[in-house]
Amino acid sequence: MTSLHTSEPFRAAAFIKEIGRGSKGARGISRDDAFQLYAAMLDGRVSDLEMGALVMALRIKGESVDEIAGFLDAAEASFDKLHNPAGAYAPVVIPSYNGSRQMPNLTPLLALLLARQGVPVLVHGVTVDPGRVTTAEIFRELGLSFAQSPQQAETAFARREPVFMPIEALAPKIARLLALRRVLGVRNTTHTLVKILQPFSAAALRLTSYTHPEYLDMLTAYFSNAAPPARGDAFLMRGTEGETVANAKRAQQIEWFHDHQRTTLVQKQAPVDELPPLPHQSDAATTARWIEAALRGEQPVPQPIAEQVEHCLHVAKRLQANSVSHENAG
């Protein structure tokens, strides 16, 4: 594919003409064209007027699998990858771009449970979101600092700590497009891409989620047909208020994608009469203290999260063993 680093002028009109004909008349573009388009958007080679037209046209039309694949190819080519640490487990990647409004946000609990087993855990996302409790805010309450560079992330992995990396530090070009929400007032394609981003140089396990049913179909098709197998595996589930941690009250269905094969790991749980003990409030400080108590064994880890941890351990270990085998064979 063409390099992202080019000063050639970019004309978006041809793409806008294809995708901007409304929900019924719009046509999708190829994976390669999507790569070229998103690369130009990331590089700032698209004018503000064209950018607004593209963002709104894609939101109205909805992204095709080829478009998401090409956009993601460009997104992952736009920043320096993290090196996979040595060890028994492949990295686990947890995107966190939603936080929570009502339920306590237990994404940090998931990350800490995995990290203390020796799994390199990267959580990437936003640090603040008005009206929501972000994972970053809970990390801060837990005394865990943010990684602002790959080197800082690697140091934390060595300490068996989960890493939170703000998207601005991990992938600044992507962060700039994500921030368009504040200007336009609506989410854009980048919000989908950051939830399926694979920031490591070798295979990793991505925990991914969706909130709207149409994204379940699109992401299933992407991971079943278009995702490069060498980039690792993915778990796909309905988000818990948008987060990729299992719902503590009742398990969601979790699908595992490996080499374009789909396996159901967890079946959706029916509503239960008795809810597990949870933090009595959902603010960052209360949630952090409850998580600390759960790690000390003073509070029970909700069963759906404990089960999610076990599945992550199994697949991350399998991925790492396969990677080592391929290296030795080479």
C-alpha cells in the first residue's frame, strides 16, 4: 500500500461523490481506496470542508467491511507499534472510550486480574468524558500512572502492571480525528476503529465490543473475512455501557475470532434474581476502593468477569505459544 507520508495534494471529491449520496444511493469504496482516503484524513491532507462532508456522509451511509478494513489498515500504519513483551502470554488489548454512567466501571478490575497473572495488558482510551466515569479516572484513583510512551509502557509491563495509554500518546493522528466529535457533535468512524485497533507489532488478543446491532453484523464480517490473522485474535461482545468488560450482573455472549473462525465462548445469561455485590456508588474513588478489596479477596469477583479472565488467559497463552512456534520454525 502507498505510504502515509506524502505531500501530494489529495482530492476528496471523488470519494464524497460515492459515499455521499444518502443512505440509499451511496456506494461503498474498495479497501485500497479506503486506505488512501483515511491516510489523507490522518495526515491532514483533507480540508475542513471535505472532512466534515466525509464524516457526515459515512455516518449516514454506514461503513462497509472493506471500508473499515482499509481505514484500520491506515490507522495502524499511522503510529509506532508497541513491542510484544517476552513471556507466557500474548498481550491483551482493552479499548476504553465510553466509561460508565450508571453501573460501576469495572474495566480496571479486568485489567488488574489479567496483569497479576503475568499478562501484558494495554488499556487505551480517553482520560475524561463529561457525565461518565472513565477507566483512566479509576486508574488514577488506584495509583496507577499513565504511559506516555512505548518505553513507559514496557517498564510497566515488566512490573506486571496494566498500562493505561491515552489515545493522544498512543496514536496522536487518530486522536485528532476522534476529537472531531467535539466540533461536529456526533461520533464518527474513528470511534469504531479505536475499539478494534491492534497497537502491538506482533499478535495480540483484542477485546472488542459493539453497542448497536448493525455493528455486530459488520464487525463479525470483518473478523470472519478481512482481519489479518497475523495480527492475532479478537473477542467480540455487546459492550457494558460501551466498555469491553463483562457485565457483572449477567454475562453477555462472547465470540472468539481466530484465523477467521468464530467460536462462541460465553452464552448470553438470562436475568438473575440475586445480583452480585457491587460498589454502592459508581464514582471513581468508590469503584477504586471496591476493586482493591476484590483484589485482596474481601469482595467476590463477579462470575462473568472471572470467566472472561479465564478465557483471556487461555487464548493469550495459546497465541503466544503459536508465535514462538512460528519464530522457531522460521
